[in-house]
Amino acid sequence: MAEGPKTQMPARRKARKRALDVLYEADLRDLPPRQVLTAYLERIAKPHPDHLDYTIGLVEGVAENLDRVDELIASYAEGWTIDRMPVVDRNLARIAVYELLYEADIDDPVAITEAVELAKQMSTDDSPRFLNGILGRIAEFATR
């Protein structure tokens, strides 16, 4: 069945989008992601949506493993330093790399596709291809 314009965004994609919002704000404001997450959770309506648990897991997972995640991104981002990447791309990469390394129930192609799809909506025209390339290389590394 074809998806129409009224089709709702899948729950995990919503969770990734919310995690991106939090990580983006933390990155721009140079604040700890958990601090921004706490403020975010206080602002949103209750009862919290079901996908919020996955959002929290992503933000906390990225925050806890940020050094390792950034190290991988930096080493596989050919011709780019992590600081030169657009903020959206950097944080989409962080979410996807976290999923590639630490979320066993998320298939690698799903983590990569989700990052690419969000980049199509929220970043530059070059971002989907850039993220697909870097995440593909990291996924190859992670499965060795």
C-alpha cells in the first residue's frame, strides 16, 4: 500500500528527530546533552509519547559514548574535521554511529537510512550522500 501525505512518521524516526533536536541544541549552546535533555523533557506535554524512551536512550547513549563516537566519525570523514561538519550532519552521524555500535536490535542499513532520510529533510543537498558514505565505512569497520 502506498504511503500518502498523511502517513505518520514511524515512532523510531520521531525518536531520532527528537534526539537530533536535543543534541543539536546541546552542540550549539555548548551544553552537556543530558542537561538539554532534562530541560526538553520538562517542556513537552504529558503523558510523554511512547517513542520518548528511545529518544532518551539515544541522547544518553551518545552523551556517554561521545568520545568514541566522535573519534570514529573524525577518522572516517575523509577531508572533514568534525568541527567543520554542519551541526545537523555531525549530530545525525553521532546518532547513527551510536546505533551502529551499541544498539544490537537496529540493523546497520536501518541506522544509515534513517540518518540519510533525516538529512534529506533537515540539511544540505550534499548531506545525504556525505552521511551515507561515512556511515557505510563505519558500518564496515564495526562489523569486522
